Amino acid sequence: MNGEATQPAGLDPGDWQEIECRLAEFAAEEVRELQRSLSGPVWREPPPELIRALAEEPVPRDGEDLDAVIERYREQIRPWRNGNTHPRFFGWVQGGGNLASVFADLAISLLNPNVGGREHGAVHVEREVIRWCCELFGFPAAASGILTTGTSAATHLAIQLAAFRHLGLNYKKRGFFEAGPPLRCYCSSEGHSSIIKAIEACGIGSDHLVVVPVDDRHRIRIDRLRQVMEQDRAQGLRPFLVIANAGTVNTGAFDDLHAIRRVCDEMSCWMHVDGAFGAWLRIADAPWKELTEGIETADSLAFDFHKLISVTYECGGLLVRDGDFHQRVYSIRPDYLAPHGEALAGGEPWFCDFGLELSRSFRALKVWFSFRHYGIEGLGRSVTHACELARYLAARIEISEYLELCQPPISSIVTFGLAGIEDLEAHNWRIEQLSAALQRSGKAVFSLTRQGDRRVLRASMTNHRSREQDIDAAVAALEELATR
């Protein structure tokens, strides 16, 4: 490997067999380290001197030997893991990754295709993955789809689709500035913050995102939704989109999707479902599978592969009921990309016709590996296991003298606070201190959210490696800290 960086041209090695051996050795050590890390601290705080060094180090001018680069990585980066691969990571909704995806990630890097379009195998694999997802979520044969970085990006696309459906495709050129009375979008108070970001970035404005209250099961109130939409229409405003939740960020709640479909039909609105947290309950056992009933009626559905079914980061998806309309919104083909159906320039339609990106990773291969290796039955058992663990954690909290359950879990998320503290300010301060102390201990990770004005801990059962003994250890660590 010595001297490779000083070659005048070309970035490939002089000895391919050596690279083959080194890559195998590197991958094997990384797998061993992952295995070791599963019984180590969940999270370790990066030291200030390392953060400072990374912030101040100048750009490398002369290359280093690959051995030195690997050593830097293993000393400066690898020890300070995010923690989401660990079985006692119950914080943010982050999947732990499955090993089938790791093989796919290596293949993706070595194939290095651009899946924006053209005629090659990767395009057909993504089409197959989309077809599988349409079948699983009950979308029709005429539906389309595209894989994205995640649900945030997919929701952004869906909002644009809904706006052009309402206004007409001529507004692609005219823009929204002369579109008349403001468009109005509706979601529940449990909606994800990415909705706000997308509404603002699309030029509609968050002032026109109407937040509707929820019922005691954290579902959007259908009566209030219909009421505010009728009021807006009476005032000359234009309802165009309702964003429903299939698993909310705070509690894992599911809106009544059939009821929202009826309201959208009455008001001639697009129905988008944010399924980032819960769409994959579709493949779980009862009673959790039933929570997704009505998801098949959506005009568009956004979801993540990198959460409950543990595909490695990043990988999300968007399905659109009207595939022809989806393509007409995003298809722009200048001369240098003009379709003519011959050789490598064939492969119509191209995926760049269904989204914003021309350069796209082959992330579909990670899904393809996962589906084929584990099967939907195997992945479904993993999703069911996550929901069962949420019930187990709730039961452990209910018998704790220090912790207090907010409400029974709906799906795979549990929220809880400290018992016996009546003063709201004192409770909130202590729960924040408790969360940080637990994370720094390395014994477990929970994140924070709010239930009304009350600051509470949130546990997400997303890691396929988590077991009941991990929950027992995490609760014991919390109780020990609470006694202090």
C-alpha cells in the first residue's frame, strides 16, 4: 500500500490481490468490533480534545498510507459510536441495522451505479422492490414509487405532488406566487417536525399548516379536522392535503386512516400517510397489524426501511397511487438525457422522473438483500417482537416505585416519567438530568419528549437485538440513578 497516494494519475491500487486481502481483513475486524460493542457501553462521549482536533485539522495535501488512515478511523471515530446498534439503545427511533444489508452496502460501493436511470440491473431491482412494497401496502398496479434517503425526503415529494394535483401542472412553470388564495395543509398535533420543514421549503408556508388536536388515544380528531377544513373553505382558503400518522413520533399512535380518507374525499384533498415509525406494522402479528388498516387508501405513503425492519442507513421510500401523475410532476429530460430507448440510454422510465435527484445510490439493493434473506415472515416477527418488548417495558414500569407510565403503549414506543413528584418544574428538571446521566453511564439510552407540559422519557423499541434482559438492565439503571 505504501506509495499509492503519490501516483501521478489513477486511484486504483497496483496490486488488486493485496486490496482483496486487505478489504477482507478490514471487514472481518469491523464485524468483530460490532460484536464486541454489543456488550460494551451503549454510548461514550467523544473527548473534547478529539472534537477540537477534528474541527481544526487542515485539509490533507499529501496522502497517507491506507494503514494509517484505517488506524486513524479506529482510534478517532469508531470508539464514539452513535449507539443505535446496541441492544440497550431505546432512544430515538433508529434501527440497529441487519447484517444482510452490510453485504449489500459493500456490493453497492463496489458496483457504484447511478440509479437515476438508464438500462442496467440496479434500475430493475429498485422497480422490483417498489412492486413488492406496493403489494405489501395494498397499492394498485398503476402506483409508482421511489426510494429516498428517508421519510422526511419522501414527505417533501408528496407535498409537492399534492399541491400540483390541486393547482394543475401548469403551475410547475408559473409557480405558486399567482396561485390565488393560500393552500392549506392539515396534520395532528402529533405530526413530525419534518412536515413543517417540507411545507416551508415547498413555499406554502408553515402559517398554512393547520395543527389539529388529538383525542385521548393521540389520534387526530376527525370532527375537528372536518370543522377546520370547512371553516377554511368558507373563508376562501383552499384545503389541499391531509397528512395522517401511521405511528406518531411521541407515542406510536395511529390515526383512523379510513375516517381521514372519507374526509379527504369529501373535501377533494390529497391524503398522505407518514408511516416512518409504524408502516411496517403492516407485516406484524395481530393486534398491531390492524393498526395499519386504511393505509392502502392513501394517495401517497412515506416510510423507512432503516427503522423497524433494520435495513442499514439510509433508506426510505415513497409510494404514489397515481403513478402517471407522479411521473408528470417530476419528469424533465433535456437533450443530454433525452430518452431514445437504445442500449444504455434506454431503461424507461428513469427514476429521475419521479423525484428531485438525478444522481441516486443503489439503496434498493439493501432492501432486496433483506427481503430475500429474512423474508417478510422473518421481518414481521422482528416487528412483532419490538411491539411485545414495548408491552414488557410498560409492565416493568408499572411495578416500579420510582417510574410512572404515561399510558399503555400503542405500538413500539413507551413514554414514562418519575413517580411521586407533583411539582412540574421539579419533575421536568429531574427527568432531563436522569436522561443525561443514564446516557453518560453507558448502561442504556432513552430520549426525551413531552406529554402536554410534562417532560418524559421516551423508549423506542426499534433494535432487533433488544431482549427482555436488556430492558431489565435499563430499568434497573434508571432506578439506581433515581434513588440518588
